[in-house]
Amino acid sequence: MINRSTDKVKMPEQDPVERRGNFREVATGYTEEMAIEEAKRCLQCKHKPCMDGCPVHVQIPEFIDLVAAGEFKAAYEMITATNSLPAICGRVCPQENQCEVLCVRGKKGEPVAIGRLERFVADWAMENDPPVLEPAPSNDVKVAVIGSGPAGLACAGDLAKRGYQVTIFEAFHTPGGVLMYGIPEFRLPKALVQAEIDQLREQGVEIQTNMVIGKVYDLEDLKKEGYQAVFVGTGAGLPVFLGVPGENLNGVYSANEFLTRINLMKAYDFPNCDTPIRVGQHVAVIGGGNVAMDAARSAKRLGAREVSIIYRRSEAELPARDEEIEHAKEEGINFCLLHNPIRIIGNDEGWVTGIECLKMKLGEPDASGRRRPIAIPGSETVIDLETVIVAIGQSPNPLIKNTTPDLETQAWGGIVADDTTMATSKEGVFAGGDVVTGAATVILAMGAGKQAAEAIDAYLQGKPLSPEHPAVVFGVNPVDL
């Protein structure tokens, strides 16, 4: 029987006052009863419009129908037929702009909570019936995957299912890429990421850490080592800075460094872990995307009394997910909107003491579709603080570009790859995710990894590179500020 409610089943969450003092997950997840109730809201549309918004082509109505029937194991098997990271996607995928925005129920109320149901199914399977995975029969063909972020993991998983001998080369000491170092524990528990990575290992994927490709090996070296194809999924981990006076002062962090110290190096557990991070009592985070929200909410949890998001547009233009903005507000984060930093101020000892901003007004839309911020002359204002975190965008690390002269790249550093096959200008080398598009989402990177796996399989079999599902193509190197 269909549940006629126009509203989603509410997701249980930690109380905001309690959670801003810990790094435990904010949303605590559906119970079985909640999941079944929400699943019964699905109309089981004949044409499955929701699937058109899923970059990894999860059979959404089918898995939700199984949840409604209480067949949680079968639902998990349905999801993982195309998505190897459901616990991750159920938490960080922007479903509201993808599958859920196309849900028919959303025309007269709220769409079905597809992401929450995916999370529930993945969590249920891990707790109650962990999958037993085995390597597929090997075809003895070696493929290298550079980077263990979402694009690399998705590509490796799909290639392993086809019998390829896949080796992931990861620069850090822990695999997972942005899933491990970029997204805070309160949004994405690291134990879940590790569990889904371990499942790839069970399927035969080898992961070598502390392997900086471009230093230890270059792409030609990998070919000499017997890898017949290479996928580059190294993401966009190089921070972009403001270019204003004072950025070299002590107390100025890139969001990349700040979140990596907290997530991967466990600065939140100092002094048990020897990676302290100084936040002080007053913190400003520059930017308006999800990374800015993550940094601000993390600073609050590390003890800052006052944390402000400084963003040069209005709230309507904030690129962060609505859910993350709402959570930040609930946790006491201030929003200093229509302000643009022009100078970071320091004392004689070289420490940050404040930031000077110009007030802004909005003009006509620019190339991003958002209204262009225009400075108001004479509107300078100074905000006193001890810490500035810059979260205005990322670009790819240039190591692979600099060591591969025949690899075509964009002016901003991204690798040029075919929109549908992910093939690059270098024979046998494919690329996808943020290293091609600029900073985007986990699920889009996964979709690119899956596209590349299909194309690599065709390439190695001498077939035309014509993937079944065209890739979703986004703009280049978006910047939040």
C-alpha cells in the first residue's frame, strides 16, 4: 500500500547543542520501521524519472520496492549492482539536485528520501548481513588506477568485477582520498569509508599507499611495469587562495590543510594524536560551498566560540547543500554575507588579528548563473579574529601534468578527457572526476570512474569506445567565493 504522506519521514539527528561539541555523526539514520514507511511513499513510476538523475544508474524504484517489502538484503544487492559505495553516497550525494529533484512525489510535496533509504540499506547490510565478496576470475590484464578517491574507487571496483588485475596508487598513507581527508567525521564516519574500501580489497583490488605518481613513478614507468591501461583520478586537492595581503600570516589555513589535519591526522584527538591545530576563539571561513560549511562546523567543534562564514554573495547564491547550511545555522555558525575580504591583518609577531572586508551588492548574473557581486566603495569593515580558513576552491596537483608532456591539460590544470569515454590525449590513459571537471561532487566523480572502467574494458578488448551511458559534463574548476 502506498503511503500518501506529502512529507518525508524525518531523519533522526543529534541535538544541535550536543553535536557541536563532538565529531559523532549528525544524522543517526532511519529505523527499519521508518525506512519501510518512507519506501511506501514511492509511486513506482513506470518511466523511472529518478534514475535519469543518478550518475551511477542505481535501480532506484526496484531497491525502494524491496525496502518497502522489508527485503533489505535484496535491496542492498540491487544497489551494489551498480554502486559499490552506497553507505558513502547515501550520506554525501546531493540527491536533492539529482535523483530526488526528478521524483514525481516532489510535485505535490517532498520527494521520496532516496538518499536516506540508500544509507539505511547500506548500514543495515554492514550491521546485519555483511557481503561476502570474492575476486572475479582473472584475465591477467593489469590496470593502474591513480588516486583512491571516489573516481578511482568506482573505476577500480568495476574493473575488478570484469576480472582485471587492478592496482590503486595512493599518495597518502591512508586510502580514500577526499572521503577520508576532506569530509568531516560528523558527515561521513571514516569506519564506513574503510569498510567499503575493504570490500574492494576482497574483490582483488590491490592498494599501494605512499605512492606519489609523478615522483615514485610516472605514467611511462607504469606502462613499463606491465599496466596496459591507466586511469587518473587524483582529484583537485591543491588549494586556491584569495591573493590578498596577509595570507602568509600564522593562523591562516587552506581548508584542505585544516580538514586534512582534523580528519586524516586526527587533530581533534590532540594530545593523544600529535597533530595540534590552533583555532582560537574567533574564526572566519572564506567561501560558501560544502567545504566552507565543513571547515566552519569543524572549527566550532574544536572549541572556537564564534565562527563566521564570509561570503561575497547572498544566501540565495550559496553553493553548499541546503541541509549543510541549515545544520551550520543550527550549530551557531554566523553568516557574514555580501562581504568580500580584501586584507588579512596581523600583529608584530606575525599572527592573525583580524580581516578587512568590503561590503558588496549584487548585479546581473555572471557566467556561473549567480548574480555578480559588486563592491560598495568606502564600505570597509574590520572583523577581529585569530584564525582564517580559505575555502574558495581547489585545482589539480600538477605533478602528473608536469611529468607527462604528451598529456593535454586545461589552462587551469585539469586534464583534458573525452566527455563520454574519459580517454585522454595519451594512448591508454583515461581520466575522470575532479582532475577533469574541477571540484565537483562525490557521485559525479564516481560516475566518471564507472564511465572510464567501461571504456577501458572496451579499449583493452579492441572494441570502440562507446560507453552505454553518456557522462554528465559540468563546467571547469568552479570556485565557491
